[in-house]
Amino acid sequence: MKCLWCGKEMQEGSLRDLIIGSDPLCSDCRGAWRRKDIRFLFQNVPLYSFYVYGKAFSSCLIQYKELGDEALAGIFLHEIRGRIRRLFHGYTLVLMPSTAEKERERGFSHLEKMFACAGMPMISPFEKTASVSQKHLNREERMAMANAIRLKKDAVLPEKIVLCDDTVTTGATLAGALSCFPHENHRIRICTVSYNERWLDDHGREHCLFRGRKV
């Protein structure tokens, strides 16, 4: 078996395989991702995230999300899929939207394939009304994009939902989604695979919990 990122041959049947299953990344590539679980209140909603959005992680995400390398879909949740199932047992995963143009260009829903290995119910009830991708926008422009998200016509949200995204950079997409429906009718959680440390600092690192302890 070869690592999906660096192509190095991996030894099967190792202790690491027994603990987390057969990882599609080798130990060197997986170790380059900075795993730091956090729990944070975002607009009074508990937000959980697992990796720092650093160079190694971002390279893999760009290759998958922007360049359409569909084979990488399973690498992002492999190590944390069990934790996600435990944290959000009984909840429905609600995927954040991409622009229609980006979905057509990519040819698949990157979040749907990314979160599929969690083995939980998923829905995609939101859509972006603007066609502009956030990739090249500055912070102010990204925050303005919060107003460009809406629920699809006739979309129904279950009582217990988890808003899911690949990373949180400014929180604009999540804020836009939260503004689309009345909170009192739902039990809401947020889950992102990674988070930008600058965003964490801006929102007050002292209020964030790292595996149950203050960061």
C-alpha cells in the first residue's frame, strides 16, 4: 500500500493500523498535519475543529478541493471519524455550500465525499446566491459573503444538526448559514476539519478549550 500523498510504500499490519485502521497517509505525512482539537463558542454555538490549517494540511486540501483530486477524499476524516461519530451521535451533518460554478468545475461535492467516511446522515440544504469564490477575497469581502447564503426552496432541517465545513477562516460561511433559520427550533453544533489560527486569535484564544483545557 502506498501513501496517497507522497507515494511511499507503507508497512501494513503495524500497531498504528490496529489503532486507527489502515491510514491512506504514511506516518510522516499524517504527522505533518498539526492535530489540535478545539471546542469554541461561535455565535453561542459549540464549534469543534481538529487540525490547524497549516502548510501540510492546506497543500492536501488545495490538491483535493481546488484541483479536483477526488482520490484524496478519505484522508481528511480518517483519523477523526470515530470522534466525530461519538461527538455528534444522533445528529445530521449539514454541509456548507460551494458556488454552483465551483461544483460544476470540480465535478463532485467535496464535502459530501470528505464526510462520507463518518457514516452519518448528511444533507445539503443551503446554496450560495453569489457566484464568486472566496479563494481570492480579502477578509472584508469574505465576511460580506455571509449574506450570500440561503436555504434551498422547500429545504427542511432536522432538529439536531451539525453545520460542517472543511475549514474556518473568517467564519463568514458559518455565520451566513446560522442566519438562515431560527435557532430555537434546533439543537446546533458546528464541525470543521481545520481552523485558521489567526481566526482563533481574533476570536479570543482564551475562550477556547483544547481537549477540555484552556488553550
